[in-house]
Amino acid sequence: MTRPELLARLRTTPRWDVLVIGGGATGLGCAVDAAARGHSTLLLEAHDFAKGTSSRSTKLVHGGVRYLAQGRIGLVREALAERATLLRNAPHLVHPQRFVVPVYRQWDKFMLGLGLSAYDWLAGSRSLGASKLLSVAETIAALPTVRQRGLVGGIAYMDARFDDARLAVTLMRTVLDLGGLALNYLPVEGLRREDGQVRGVEARDAERGERFTVAARVVINAAGVWADDIRRLDEPTTSSQLAPSQGAHVVVDRDFLPGDTALLIPHTADGRVLFIIPWQGKVLLGTTDTPRHDTPLEPRPLAAEIDFILDTASRYLTRPPTRSDVRSAFAGLRPLIGSGQGGATASLSREHVIQVSKSGLVSVAGGKWTTYRRMGQEIIDRAEATGGLASRACSTETLRLHASPDTPSDDLFGTDRSSIAGLPGANRQIHPALSLSEAEVRYAARFEQARSVEDVLARRSRALFVDATAASEAAPAVARILANELGWTETQASEMTEAFHQLAEGFR
């Protein structure tokens, strides 16, 4: 459906059962669950789907090795179960990933081996393969560029990787497949009340300025790091529930870690782990954990964060990556549950909290991508009771997501690839350094609600996150195609291109 058709449906629906604010992992998970239960469902996103935290993760679907070390067994067990569910329901987006931990002390080898054996045990029948102690030679074979001096061996274990923004777009398409409605660029600016209860929202089309008064039986606040802002629309004096943390990542060329095996650094100076992961033909390194007292829409990695990642990686690689090797650097904000008073965030909870205000606004805080589906199930259970909706069983554990093939595939478009192949420019690459075709740009505009150059180069493809310079060079060509698809004037195309160039500067 085109945007005018989607907006027409919004205008002509008198009341929705469930209205979700926020188009990130949590909000999309809620909308899919609600629509799958047969509730009339609307999702409104202020910017683009996964514009914030949900496109800036470490690209892992995992139980959380670090959480196991913290003794948070329940969280690890739940996440491992959800990992299996995602591998089954989106086999084109989520794939098994082998990790190797290089070890330089025999005691560490023993302790890490013990911990990863517990990780295997918690996975149970959902295990992707048992962890294994490796000799020095086996470790070097798996990680050819690992530092060899002092190496006493390694430990291999299995987890999973994914493309976060592509999963978000797929969830949006799944909402539409199920009869729901999901719209980007429709910020919520107020809440609508009936008899003192929140029963809808006031929203605005960011593109044309049209305002909408939308009625709903229950409203869910799933705005991520901005959830406190929505809570204050309901209760202006409410205290902050979130303590945001910034996580930064850098991307370098594949020759820093050739092959398909990822590297886990188990102990860093900030008490976290650091991942070095093959991703999109490059290598992703991250992440940091830096407290933030603000929630900017476009956070930038701090110079100290980039230096920390590069310095930590350099201690484990034969060729140290430097600042000039960085193809892209990006940051995201984690919606951690805390006092909001700042301080260290590495120990704050990644688990989620669901609250219902006196006026019936259902708010969720915290969480992570791996458990998005389970969160959605719990939130809709609560929303049904709050909104007086019929109680219906959750079906998302076995729900195949949009375009999922019958067997695992490396094509992120899944069964939609045949539709893309029929569009003009299927064999014309936008830029020699990017795996993006003209047809994929057209498809993004026609079927995936891409409304800007950024939407295409940052989230419908991952060009900006893979190679910011190449993405910037590709921007004019993408703008020309979008102008043809969306009816932009030359001035609009030029403005969109310039806006993307400015954005890309922050990724270099």
C-alpha cells in the first residue's frame, strides 16, 4: 500500500483495539502480537522504523554470556529459547554464528570452559552446538589474525547473528500482513482521554502536517529511550524510569578478521565483553557502555569510545586497527532500567518492566532485541486486561515472519527477492562498494515505507553502517530513484541528498 492509502485507512478507522507508540523492536513486537491475536492494531512511529536503538545493536541474537557470569540464569535461559524461535521463524535474517574466545592463561581457559558448558546446558535441546576447548593451532586456524604471543588455546561456542534494521522492516511488513497498520513519520504529540482514561492519541503527519485524533481501547508506550517523554504526556510530574547508556561500534574491513568465525574478548577495562564479528562483508567491533544524561535522536560515538574499541581490539589482533581504518562508526542508546541518576550503566538491568498508569497507559521500559517477541507477548497480555479486550492466546512463537523461506537463506529479502527481480534496475548496482541495486531502492519506496535517502541507505540497506563514505557517494543516485518513485521535485531531491551527506559525516 502507498502512504496515501495507509493514511486513508488511518482516517477511516473509527477506533483501534490496540495503539502502539514506537516503531523499534519492542513496539513492533507488540504490534505483531496484537495483530496476530486478531485485535485491530495501529503502530505509530515518530521517525522511521528502527531509527533509534533498534538499528544500532551489536547484531547478535544471544543468551548473553556476560549475563551468565552475573548469575542471571533466568534471563539467559529465556533469551536462548527466543534465539531458537527467531532462527526458526526468520531463517533468512537470523543465522548461527561461531565464536572463539582466545585464551592467554590456563586458568582463564578452565573458567571460561566451565561457564560456556553452563551456557550449553541452559540451551538444552535448543543448542546450536556444544562449546569446545581448542588447541593453539585450532585457535589460530579459526582466527588467523589473532595475536599468537602467549596464546594457550581457545574456546569455541555457538550463538546467532542478525540484521537488526532488516528484522524491524520485516516485522512492520508482518503487521501489515496480519491486517494491522504501521506508519512511520507520525509522531504522537498528545494523549486522548475518555472519562479520565487514556483512550487514544493526537498525532501529526511529519511530511504534510495533517493532524489526526486517533481513538483506541488501549495505548501502549513502547518508545524505547524516549518512553519517559510519553509517560510525561500522561503524568507530567512523573519521575524518570530510564538511565540511558550509549553503546558505540566501529566497522573495519574484513581482512582484520578473515573467515566466518567471530572473536569474543571476555574481559575489557569497563567490565564488559567486546565482540569482533564478521558482518555485511566487513568486521563489526563493539560495544561500549557510557552513561548519558540526554537522549539525542542521532547520538555520536565519543572519540574516547572509538579509541577504547580500537585499543582493546589491538591487544588481540596481529594487525592493530587504527582510526584511519574505520569505515563507519555509530552509537545507539540503551533504554536501561535505573534511577535516572547517572553513574555506571554496565550493571543496570537489560530486563524489561511493564507499568500501567492510573489512567491506563501501558508503558514498557528496558529489554533487548533477542527477547522482543516474549516482551510483546507479556505486554499484550497486560494490554488486553487494561483495555477490556477479549483475552486471546499468543501465537507468535510459531508465527513465520514476512517473506520467511522454508529453509535458511543468506538473502535478507527472503521470498520477496522474486518481486525485486521484476523491478527496473535489478541488475544495476548503485555503487561498486555496496550491495544495493536500483530495484532494491524502488522496492524500499514502494513496499517498505522508505521516505528518504537515509531510510534507504541506513535501514532498508545497511550502507551507512558498513561504509559511510560509499553511502555518501551513493546518495545522489538513490535520491534520483526516490524522486521518480515518490514524486519529489529536484529541490526536494537535492535537500534529501544534502541532509544525508551531513548525517554521513557523523559516521566517518
